[in-house]
Amino acid sequence: MSIPMRMVPAPHYVDIRVGALNNLAQILQDQRISSGGHVAVVTSKGGAEPLSKVLTKSVPKATFFTTPGNSLQAAQELAEEIMVGNFDAVVGVGGGRVIDVTKYAAAQCKLPMVSVATNLAHDGIASPVSILEFNGGRGSFGVTSPIAVIIDLTIIKKAPERYIRAGIGDVLSNLSAVKDWELAQELGFEKVDGLAASLARTSAEALIGRTDTIDSDEFLVVLAEALVLSGIAMGMAGSSRPCSGACHEISHAIDELFPERTQPHGEQVGVGALFATFLREADERFAELAFALSQHKLPVSPKDLGFTTAEFAQAVNSAPQTRPERFTLLEHLNLDDKQILLKVKEFEAAIDSLRLND
């Protein structure tokens, strides 16, 4: 009897430790990605100099490229530059924007991509999705998952703390995103991939209740692993669905409505997830999620993000239009303007009450 099996799209190699980047050439060779180190290395303009010595020593035969931005056009231009060379692979070294551009360019060139994260701001490190600026907003573009992920804790600890904490918010938002996915299945709109949902939820559960924080190497490893697992969950699902629901719709709406005032992605989706959890009136995890965000000095309210009650309500109202194909709690409740404003006020009052009771 034949037994059905599934192939799971995931990085072939993951290395999370102190000094991992020093062994880049050896990793490329051992994993049969590039035996001679003939790779295209992509960094941001500002990120090239601090890492130039390490990278030049580690992969002396590499050719270096810089990306001018995070737009679809920039990614396409980068792909055209890389195509001219004869490379075995493309290595993206940087934060989420550099990695997203590099993933897209590598996919266009049909080359394997190695993801080297310099911060832990969001779950794009190992995902098969590139978020790029397009037509005045941001679009999600399907790409091939990175063949390898390298996270050097020495480099991560040099990143601004805010951009490490933001990754915590992105992972914790999985709790709300999975709830939205399950709601969509319950109402007959789509089916949940149980394994992908489990990975996304487990990633968030790994952070809830920990007493340590980003000052601890152990915590950074767990956070990095959670971000990688979130990316694998998206690969299994074939979309960002396991890690993106109402929380991300609200964040995308903020990006579109207030482009000059946006905050790090993980901060916005954290508040979005907390608001969606509040809307699920029977959800007992509201206080637990609020505490987890606060513990890591992340925003928990519109005010913490720098927005008024009315502005946040406007974002909630616009959120469903940012992902019209996606069914979440916001689409299900279908609140009008007045109802949304009332719910945001009640949400803020609930947050204030938790703060008073701390």
C-alpha cells in the first residue's frame, strides 16, 4: 500500500549561533551551494561597510552589490545586474528589506538564495514571500524559500534593540493570524493546513511566558528559530496565511494611510493582533498577549504607536481592502465606522485597565 507523503519547502541548512557568518564559505561548500565561493552578495548601502571585512575574508571571490531600496523596480534592476555575472548563488545580507529584494532577484535569476539576517525584525528571513513597494503601496510576491539561513548572534546583538523587539511582535501576531485562518475554515471560505498552522502557533507559544529577553543569547536563539519556523509555515501553506490575518491587514492599512508615520512592522502587527484578540470577546489570551508585548517594551495601544483613536479606527476600517482575498475577523464582523470607533475606544480602555492593575 502506498502512503501519501508531502514535500515541505524549507531551508536546506539553518545556522544560528555566535560567529556563524565567519564560516560562510565553508557553509556554501559543505552544502554544495557554491564550491568556489563565486556568489553575488547583496547588502544595503549603509550595511556594506560594517560587514565588509568579515564578508571579504569569508568569501573573497564574491562580487558585491548594493540595493537602493525596497521596491519591485529595485529588485528587478538588481536581478538584471546579477544575471550578467556567472554566479552559483545569491547571498542577501541585511535586514528584512534587503532580504526581500534579494529573494525576489534570486528567484528571477533562478539561483539559490542564502539569507543572512543582520536583525530579527520580522519573519521574512526564511519565508517564500517578498514584501516590496509597488504602485504606491506594498505588495506580496511569491518567491523560492532561501536554501540556507545564517543568523550570527554577534551581528544581531549590534542591531538597534527596537528592531530586535519588533520581531517578537511579528511572531506573537501568529496567535491571532491562526485564529483568523481557523475562522475562515469554520465559515467555509478555505481550508487550514494543520501542520502550517501548528508551526506558526508553536513559534508564538515558544515566546509566551519566557522570563528572559533580548539580553539573553538563549532568548535570541528561540526568537530566531521562531522566525525561521514562521517562514517554513508560510512555505507549507503556499502563502503568508499562517502568519498574516487581521493583524497584518491593520498594519498594511497604516502603511498606506500614514506612510510618513509608520512604525516597524512587528510593532504595528503586534498592536493589530492585540486589537483583534480584544474583538474576540471570549478570547482569554488578551491579557496574556498584552503582558508579553509589554514585557518586551513593545507598543500595546494606538497611542503607543503614535496614532489617535480616530486614526487607528480609520486604519481598521480600511484594513480589509488591503487584502481583499483574505477573510479575517474584520471581514466577519463587518463593523461600520461608528462601531469601529467605539470598539477602538473600548480597546484603549481595556489596555488602560490592564496598566492600572499591573
